[in-house]
Amino acid sequence: MDFDFTEDQESLRDAVRRWVDKDYDFTRRHAIVKAGGFSQEAWDGLIGLGLMGLQVPEEQGGLGFGAVDAMVVMEELGRGIVMEPYAQAALIAPTVLRQAPEAVQAQWLPQIAGGEALVVLAHQERAARYALDKVATRAVGGKLSGAKSLVPAGDKADAFIVPAQAEGSNGGIALYLVGRGAAGLATRAYSLQDGSRAAELTLADTPATLLVGPEQGLALLELAVDVGIAAMCAEAVGAMDKLTAITAEYLNTRKQFGVVIGSFQALRHRIADVKMQLELGRSMSYFATLKLGDEPAARRRALSQAKVQLGHSARFVGQQCTQLHGGIGVTDEYVSSHYFKRLTAMEMQFGDTLHHLGEVSARMQDQAGVFA
């Protein structure tokens, strides 16, 4: 099997990497964190690269690229620990909107492709504990009432994709689109531990547009979350790759007893273990991306497997690299601490490691091993 990337994919990687290196260095990122965790200028930079239309169909003004292309982009954004919600706007939102009525597609997909609209998924609720089928938000007469938590850049978004219990469906989940200016909609923004921006979303008899009914709503929500997990796995690989490189450079420059500490055998063994965990995470990220096109049961199990491995890898790489740096590794002024914060936050998003370990276990059936 050929695992090499195509020339177009390598060109895409190079373009995103150059933008990250030039326009999203640590100094600028640090300033964005201090300013609230979202930069319109950085967002405009992503739009200028043409990345917003990556998975929007060509007939709607997009590029119509596939999952592997998205993985390439997310790895490079992970290397720069870019905080702006690219995966939400350019990968998850088009996944859902492509299944919406044609009129809704024609209204929103070209705007997403052109960077004119930021649409995010608002699905998480306080009592759900990552379970996608536990939704307290209700739809009555085309209006939604409820609350959503940890909505990415919720106070900056132009519209929200909101799961809710459909009226008369006996608890069936439908997906709705809510515009920013809708009556009864309120947002409360705050910064997360990794510096990114999120918001609480409150809906009180808020008018909404039906995207997908209760017959397909939960299945499409699961697909959207799986797309988000695959994107996050790729982002984590990029972040771990860069953090490992930063740590290796530190070991080869920091001196103790007159020699670089990278010459100490114990530290060489530890950085080798870090590299092994990085490569385990990379292989499972590839696995997750390639499984997005499978039938739902196999896809869901594969994405949970990948999230488990990436959770273990991210924690190990983050902890070991921080310890190998010593005291400087936990200071806010030094870049490695921000990689560790971002990896820690990613481990909790779209279901933490323990949640997905349970998902893998529930889907093992007659297999003997977790990753069999």
C-alpha cells in the first residue's frame, strides 16, 4: 500500500507551513492569547490561503478536496498550535451542511468557502458527558430552547449547528441552524486553558432552520464529531512533532557539567520513548482519516481507537518533554508549555480518553484486543 502523499498534498502542506512559520509564530500567538484567543487577522490569513473551501463541493464554490488533504492541513496548524477554529468552520460545518436542503446549501456553503461566514457546531451539554444521544435542548414549533457549552469561538460565529430533540419524535435528535442575530440567542465568551476562545450558548424560543430531521440527525451528528476527532488527531500529531523537535533542540544546546545534556544516556532513552509515542499517534491519525469513509459502526470504533491512542500519546509526549526541559518547561514565556496546554485540552475534546476507551470496549464484540 502506498502511504506517500501526492505532489498536490505536499504543496498544500508547504503552503500552510510557510504561513504558520511567517504569520503565526510564538510571539504573535502569545499576543493573540492575551487579546482573548481569537484573531480576525489570523483568520483572514487562513481565508487568504483558500483553505475555507477545502471540503466544500466545487459546485458551491469550494475545492472539493478529501479527508487526507484535511489531515495534511490540520497537522501543519497543529505545529503552530493555531487557536482559530479551522476544523469547525471548514471541515465539520460543510460535512453537516452538505446534507441540508438545497436552499440552505446554496445560502451557506459558498459563504463558508469564501470565508464570509463562520459556522460552528454547538452540541455539547453539561449533563451529556460526551454522549451524543443525550440532548436536553428541545425544538417546539421551529424554535429551540436549551443551552450548549464550550462552543468554539461562540461569540465570533455567524451561525451555529445545534442538535435538539425534535417535536413529536419521541426524543429523536434533529439538527438545526441558528443565525447569530436570532431572537432569544445569547452567548457568554471566555478563554480556555490552552488560550483558545469558547462560549456558553443559551437559546430561549430561538427561531431555527431545520437541516436534518430526526431520522438522520443523530447519525449525521456522529459523522460530524468523527470528522472533528480525525482533525484533532492530525492536529495533535503536528503539535507533538513540533514539541519533540523543540525538546531535541534544547537537549542538544543546554549544557551541564560542561557537556550538552543530550549526550546523557538516560535522557536519550526518554526522548526515544517520546518519538515512539509520536509515531504511534501518527499511525492512528492516518488510520482515523482513512476510516472516515467506512460504514458507521466500523468508522465510530476506529475513531474511538484513534482518540484513545492520541490521548495516551499526547499525555506522554507533553509530560516527558516538559520534564526534559526542567523548570523552563512550565513557564508561560517559553513555547513548550503552550504545546503541553494545547495537547491537554485536545485530550478532553470530543470525548476524553476514558470515554473513548469505553466506546472501544462496547464495540469490541468477539475481538480479543482493543486494537484488533
